[in-house]
Amino acid sequence: MIRGLYTAASGMLLNEKRSTTIDQNLENIHTPGYRQAGERVVSFPRLLVNRLAKEQNTGQPEVAQLGIMGTGVYADRMLYKQTMGNLRETGNRTDLALTGEGYFAIETVQGERYTRNGHFQLDPSGFLRTAGGNLVLGLNGPIGPLPEDFKVEADGTIRDKQTNQILDRLMIVDIPAESLQRDGLTTLYRTDAQAVLLPAENIQIEQGFVEESNVDLNEQMVKMLEVVRAYSANQKVIQTNDSLLQKAVNEIAKV
């Protein structure tokens, strides 16, 4: 019974965490470049349960296998949905959307980070920055200063429209989906793997567009119902085990 309490409690903790993640997904349904998050659920080690009894003839202990018993589940890491969000046209020359694989490389105080949020802006010095103020990186470092009229080609090449001079090329990297880790509650990500620079022919960028969040509202609502039901079921298991323990202590112990 005690083990059952711990197993049910682990299920409640997992579903509480899943509920928090769903809330964050729904809150960011209109955040450009946001990636829908979800937990990877794994189980604690399982136990082989045996029944011990004495043989009637010899009186020696007899072991009978009853089967496998689970000991609960937990979320070992977050995974992020990789499907592309819808494109929204803004007409702003500093807004960029990746229509294929890859992430923009960003320079932050904590080091290099990556994002799909291409809602950029020019600072007073002409450098390209995120809405949070971080510098956008090109192959030659932070991108800028840029002229008033510039063009970003499909492969990330940045040109001066007036002189047709190549100014830089956006640093677009590929990151394994399982190694992505969100940097706090932002749309920036870090990785515990090596980010690989994408070749120009694999890059597809649309200037004047931003990529919307890839959160699926219907999917999140279904998951929320599943979480509520699973949490309630585990709660009832705990209540039942608590009642049985109470009877064992207060009633059976009197015999």
C-alpha cells in the first residue's frame, strides 16, 4: 500500500507538470517563433514481484512469480514540436521567417542562443537585434550596421539594395530536436549538442514575414482533459490507499 501511494503521487506530480506546460503553450499561442513543448515521460525501474509460501510436504519456502509491478513515472526532459508555424506577412524589412529547417543564431550575455522568432529590429546604430535586445549573428559576427534599404535573400544573404553589395549572411544552424533546451520562458533556445551551420542551399528565408507559434489549440485542449482525468484517477488511488492504511492501523491492529 505504501508503494502504491508513491506510485500514484508520482503520477499526480507528472500531470501537474504537464498542466503547467499546457498553460505555457496556450499563453504563447500568438508568440512568433514559439515551439510547442511537451514532456518525455519515462518510468521508474520496475520490480519483479514474488509470493513466498511454504510447501505443504517439505515446509521449505516456495517462490512463485506474480509478475512485474511499476513504481511510477516522471518527465526526464522537455521536447519541442518541430513542425513549422504559419507565416504572417508584416511588410517590415527587419521581419524574417524561416520556411524550412534551422534556427537564427543570437548573441546573448549568457552565450550563443538560437531562435525561430524572426521579429527583429534595427537599433540606433543600425545593428539587427531581437525584440529582447540581443544581437542577431551573421557569418562575420553581429549583423550591422545596415543601410536604410537592405534586402535579405532566400539563402540569408544580406545586400545593400542601392549598391547590390553583399553585407553579410545570416548564421542559420541546425540543431537536433532532442537536444533543444528553452532558455527560461523566452523563445530562445540553447543546446547540449553541437549546432551545425546550414549550407546556403538548405536555407529558405522570407523577408517581411514572421513565423507564428506552432501550438495546436485542439491538441492542447485534448491533452488538458487527459491530464485532468489522470490527475483525478491518481488522487482517488491515494485516497483509497489512505483509507486502507487507516483501517489496517485502527481496526486490524486491534485484533
